[in-house]
Amino acid sequence: EVAVSWRPSAEFAGNLYKGAGILPASPQNVWECIKPVAGGLRTKWDQNVKDFEVIEAINDTVSVCRTTTPSACMRIISPREFVDVVVMKQYEDGTMLSAATNVEHPLCPPQPNLVRGFNYPCGCFCIPVPGKPDRTELLTFFQTDLGGYLPQTVVDSFFPTSISGFYSNLTKAVKALKA
């Protein structure tokens, strides 16, 4: 189960979406499925990620990444690309975080066949559930300007459904990882 909520973003003329749910897996397994690394598992299970590449590794925890997405909503939303600076961090309590925001990078000019979208500060928190090592609280925050000329009603109907699908597909992915 996932609870999805939203409010107007303070960053741009769209919404900040929050997803919250408990996943039936350890924080390490959830992290293995969502961590933003080249060759990671995200492209295999996340229907909204077609490709993910590291453009520049700044250090072990900070990188500039490019994510491409397939078309969505019966092709009403055409394929997109997002270029973000991403930071990963692990805290003493076992919480793992990836946070990102859009950035321009000279090695990643806009591609002619993709619409450039913009992620405003966003991220995922994998939080251990005390006393339950096989459970993870996952908090996700998205505030994405999809770019292009989409009616706001299309964007507003896409995100809650997309976030629910993210949690459902991630749950399947962590169960397959454990098997």
C-alpha cells in the first residue's frame, strides 16, 4: 500500500508529490533496486525509466546523471530526458537517501528526439522499520516539470497513478531480488 499526497510546489508552477509506504524487504534490498547508479536495477522494473546513465561522477556520492523516460498515458506524454545532480547518503540509523535536482551539463545537451524535463529538489528515503529488519519505510518526493506543452490536467492525473505504480513495481522487484 502507498499513500500519495501533494501540494503546490514552492519551486515551480506544479505540485510536490509525496509517496509513503512500507515495503516487504530490508532497506538494503530496497536500496539495491532504487539506487541511482549506472547498470542498476531501476531500468529493469521502473516503467518510467527507460535508461539511466552517469554523465560525470563528482565523487563516490555525487554525480551528474541523465534519465530518459518512455512515452506515457497512451503516448500523450512523449519520451523525456532529465539531467540531474544526484547525491546519495547513508545515515547512522541505516536510512539511505538519494536526492536530486536539475542541472545543465556541457556533456549532455538536449536531445532532438526527447523533451527536456526538469526535476526540482526530489528524493527517496529508505528508512529501517524498528524491530522489523524485513520491512522498509519508503518516502518519495517528486516535483517534476515534464516540459513541453502538456495540459496541467494530464500532469495532475499522471503523477498519483505513476507513484502508485512505482511502489507496486518496486514491491515486485524486491520480492524477486529476495527469491
